[in-house]
Amino acid sequence: MGTSDWRAGHMGHAASTLKRLKPYLGAVLEVVDARAPEATRYPGLGAWLGTCPRLLVMNKADVADPAATAAWQQHWLAAAQPAVAVVALAPAARGHVLSALEGVRRMAKSRRVAVIGLPNLGKSTLLNRMVGQHRLRTGNRPGVTRGPQWILADGWEWLDLPGVLANAQARDWRLKALGAVGTDPEEWEDLAGKILQGGEAALDAFGRARGFLARGGEVDRHRAAAAVMADFQRGALGRRTLESPPGALDGRE
Ligand SMILES: Nc1nc2c(ncn2[C@@H]2O[C@H](COP(=O)(O)OP(=O)(O)OP(=O)(O)O)[C@@H](O)[C@H]2O)c(=O)[nH]1
Ligand SMILES: [Mg+2]
């Protein structure tokens, strides 16, 4: 998909909105993908926020490897970075986020919270969960939220922001695998091999097992790769995490 148009405009938009509002915010929810919690952080965020408290929300924990999520939680704890793992699609997320927020929120009176993060990580889904209604548009592609939007409920004021992306991040294979940035079909075979953690051989085995065969009995790698990407993104390959915390033993399969 053509991403350059919305990306440039929205990064500026979210950044300037956040810089303007940060003196009035009780906290910022930094949404990351539990399957790649470091790669999906926005590198410029610390500089924008200064001393504004941040709660890291590792979303989509339902499709991440639970052992890896636990290792990441230990990592953030050791780094004194408040963090919580949630499934924004499930009702329990609301309570988890609210209780974690109480621990980080500054200015006891400010219940004004902005949500920031890369595209397609579930920011709007999380806010719909926080207010208990489907009020924000969501969708499985980057760039669904077009501009900043406040939603008010139960004394809380939540700010939904469009996804942001640093230029250097746009080429990270993990972001492509997760659907946080668009991909070129030419990249799919390479991405699928990485997702399967076994390159071409793993892709061929997957293709044979699923019957993606071309004429002559060869594996149709392109179709197999498209299936790997789609299955990974909806969690149908099983619960998988794409990166381990620094220094952790790599216990993934
Ligand atoms: N498996 C899983 N999918 C989720 C979860 N939360 C959100 N999603 C899906 O992720 C996709 C993106 O959700 P959105 O809420 O639109 O993401 P966003 O961060 O607001 O995206 P932009 O507005 O484009 O920046 C949707 O297809 C959601 O259904 C979750 O906890 N688990
Ligand atoms: Mg959104």
C-alpha cells in the first residue's frame, strides 16, 4: 500500500499534539506489540515526553509467546519502566490498564491520558475497551486513525492519536511481519522465512504441508509466504514472539 502520504503527515500531527499537551497529561500509554515490544517502541518518544509518566502497554498478548511476555515483563521491571501485558480485545484489559495507571499517574487529579504508538498496534481498540463502547474506528491495517480525538468517559479523558513511525523503523522486518507497516509482495518470501525461523527450507515445508504446490510439484513459495504472513498476523501459527529481551537466553523454538 502507499504509506508515505499518511505517515509523514501523521507523525508531525501526533508529535506536535503531544508536545503541546504534555503539561496537562497525567500519563501517556505507550502501546507496543507484545510480539516485538522493543522494535515496536517509538524511538523519539522519550525526547517528546520529558518527565511525563509513561506506562508501556504490551498489547496482543493473546498471540505472543507467554514465556517471552513474562521475560519482557521482568526486563521492564529491572529497567524501572512500568509495563503491563494486555489483550485489548478482551474485557479484562480495562482493569489491568486502570490499576497499572494508578501506579504511574502524576498529579493525582489529572485523569487525562494520551495513547501513542506505531500504526496498527491496537491503540483505538484499547481505548474503545477503556470507555466500554465502540467509539473509535479500528481496522487491521496501518493508518486507520486519521487525526487526534478525545473521548471522555467516567471522569477519564482519553486521547487517541494516529500511529507514528520513525523513518528508520519502516524497514524493520518485524514491523512488516506484524503489519505495522505496509509490505511489498516481493518481500513476503523473505519475511515468511524469518517468521518461521527457518528460512526457505521452513517455507518449503510449510508450503508442502499446506498443499501450496505449483505445476510440477514444486512449492509455490509466493502463495505459501502470503499464507504465513496472514496466519502469523491473526495468531493462527500459534503464539510467537519475534524478539527476546537483551541478555535473555533465547528460549524460543
Ligand atoms: N490478536 C489481537 N488483535 C488485536 C488486539 N487489539 C487490537 N487488535 C487488532 O489489531 C488491529 C488494529 O487495531 P486498531 O485499534 O485499529 O490499531 P491502532 O493502533 O489504533 O491503529 P492506527 O489507528 O492505524 O494507528 C485490529 O484488527 C484489531 O482488531 C489484541 O489484543 N489481540
Ligand atoms: Mg487507531
